[in-house]
Amino acid sequence: MAQLWGGRFTKETDRLVYNFNASIGFDQKFYRQDIRGSIAHVKMLAKQNILTEEERDTIIRGLEGIQRDVENGTLKITSEYEDIHSFVEANLIERIGDTGKKLHTGRSRNDQVALDMKLYVRDEIDETESLLKTLLSVIDRIMRENVHTYMPGFTHLQKAQPVTLAHHFGAYFEMFRRDRERLLDVRKRMNTCPLGAGALAGTTYPLDRDYTARLLDFDGPTRNSMDSVSDRDYVIELLSALSTIMMHLSRFSEEICIWNTNEYRFVEIDDAYSTGSSIMPQKKNPDIAELVRGKTGRVYGALITMLTAMKGLPLAYNKDMQEDKELTFDAIDTVKGCLALFTGMLDTMKFRKDVMEASARRGFTNATDAADYLVGKGVPFRDAHGIIGRLVLHCIDRGCALDDLSLEEFRSFDSHFDRDIYDAISMKNCVERRNTAGAPGPAAMAAELEADREYLDRT
């Protein structure tokens, strides 16, 4: 059992205890970050004359060789090592001899693992943020193609007022835009380097922590050595941001599941993102949307687990913090996979524009506009509201839309109706007159799309 400690102990760790304590099964994911941090550390040690330049170069060559051999498959990361740190150091010593034992000078596993986790999280934020931008680009394309695609807008899952598909998708554009900003905010706040904090109280070696931070693209070193090794706020913030992304994906997925039903038929999901039934030949199931919806709880669970793990820990480092890795890795992988698949499903989806518009008409989404029409003729709004309500009941009894009524039928409910009522309640006019900022009208939507394009180009 390869481990970085043992002088204090008189007998070997029980195998069950060792396996329970070990993290190599999951922390091997950041072998690149561990090696990168070690290279920066030895460069700093040489700069401070703690190592010679020859020792620095020998160690760096050894570390680069380990990374190269792991990546080409000639060196396997196995369970004989307690963690990724012991794997790297043991192999380094085996390759370059006693010089490799100087790698850990002025460093503890506590600040080393804190660094590795920060480097890994930072890299994964960048990848996740890029996936969000791709999704936003697909949403933007669909919006531009559907500025005049009329559909019902909903409240309480009841048809409410007519909107456009562009306007509906614009709401999700805003959600995922905020998600990007949240990730970038987490990245900015976490971008300080813990290396050099030691176990908890720094070190007597004359380390240049600012130099190490610059080598690793941090904004500077962390300010308190105890906080440096015990801080997992950035993990919690990341998991919170990832949970919000999944919540937005899940809401969108739920709508797609509804729109895909036989009752709605608003969308047709591409065959590549659907499955059939083993017994019912007519079925075409929205499995990707359902799985995204289902996996949301998995990411929520990671957030709650991390909050629970941290809630009672005294300063500084405690082994409980090892729980940050496995669940965070899983949450990141889950979100990235869901973003990639959801984007592909959305990009290939077909929209039944005629069905959407017909649904808006049959759902009396133009009833508010009919009431506003009467108000424009001098009828008090509360009276207009009651008149249109009775008209809707009449249409339900007849099985028709407001647009289908004759002028005589309109006038039988109120004499203020005239032939211009048909223009007032057409889907086109109902939408196009709504041009306040953020509304679905074409002028408002043009401004929104221009701002969206500028945002995507800028970021």
C-alpha cells in the first residue's frame, strides 16, 4: 500500500480501513491538475533557492513523463496507491530517485488537494460554461426562425394569452444566460491559490506564493492558511449553480414532454433522440427529456450532501471533506452530459406551427384582447370582462373559437361590437400589438434578438 505517511505508526493499516480511507478510485480524475500544481511548486522552490535548477528540471521531466505515460496507457493508476498524490510521488521517486523525495518540500497534502480541486473545478466550469453557450446559440437560432410562430402562452397549465415560439424560448434564453453568469461568478470568486498554506499554518520555508499563483493562472494566493485548506464554499456554490442549471433543463424538458404528447402535438422529436416501446408499436417516447428531468434530483442530492458534510466541521481540514470529490465529479459529469444531449435534441426538433396556432385559437387566448376591444369602445373593463366571459361560455357550448362567431352573435352579447373585432382578436394582431420591452411583439422581439446576438458575440 503506497502512502505518503507512516513513520508515526508501528503496524500497517487494516486493509478494510485503508480501502475506506483511500480516494484513488475517484481522485485519479485530476492527475493532470496534480501534476500541473507540482510543476508550479518546484519552479517556485527553485526560484527561492530551496531546490537547485538541476533538481527542478529533473523533477519536471519526471512529472511530465508520468503524465505522458498515463495518457498513452503505459502507466496505470491502480488501487495500490492511497490517492493520486501518492501515485504521482511514488512513481516520480521510482523514476528519478531521491530527488523525487524533495517534491513535497514546503507542501502538505491538505493544500495540495485543495489546489487540485480548485484547478479541476475551474477547468470544469470553463467546459460547462461553453456547453451553455452552445445551447444558447441553438435557442437563439430557433427564436430567429419563429418570430411569427404563434402559440398559446400558459399560466397554471391553462392557455392564457397568445405568444410566439420565439418569445417562449426567449424565457429559457434568459434562464441559461443567468446560469452562465452564475458559473463565471463562482469562477471569479474561487480563483485564489491555496498552495503554500501547508497543513493549516503555512510553512517556515521562504515560499513565494504570489509567484506560484501566477504560474497557475490564479488572481493571487488565498489570504488565510486555515481557510485555504478547509474552504469548500466554491464547491457548494458550483453545486448550487449546477442544480439551478438542471432545474432549468428539467422545466424545459417537462414542456417538451407535454408538447410531444398526442394531445398537444406541438413538436416532433428527432428519431435519434427518441425510443419506442417493447410492446406498443405506435409509441415514440421523449426519453432524453425524461432522463434529464430525472437526473435533476441526482445533482440536487450532491448539493445537499456537501452542505450536510460541511455543516459541523471545526477548522481546519477534516477527512469528511474527501466527500467533496466523488459527488462533485458525478454532478459535473451529469450536467455536462445533460447539456450536450438536450442541445442536440433541441437542435434537431421540428415544430408544428399550424398546430400551435390552432391551439392558441381554440384556447381563447385572445379573450383578453376582446375585452380590451370593448374597453376601447367605451365599455368599463369590469363589464367588458363579464361580456367576454359569457361569450367564451357560448363558444364552449358551440365547440368553436371566438374568431368563428358571426358579427350578429357578437352583437347579441353587446352592441359595441363591430366588424373590426375580427382584426382585434386575430392571433397576428394580438401578438404584434404587444411591443413593450420584453413582450412578444415583433418590434420588442427584434430588440431582444439584437441584444442576444450582441451578448453571444461578446462572450
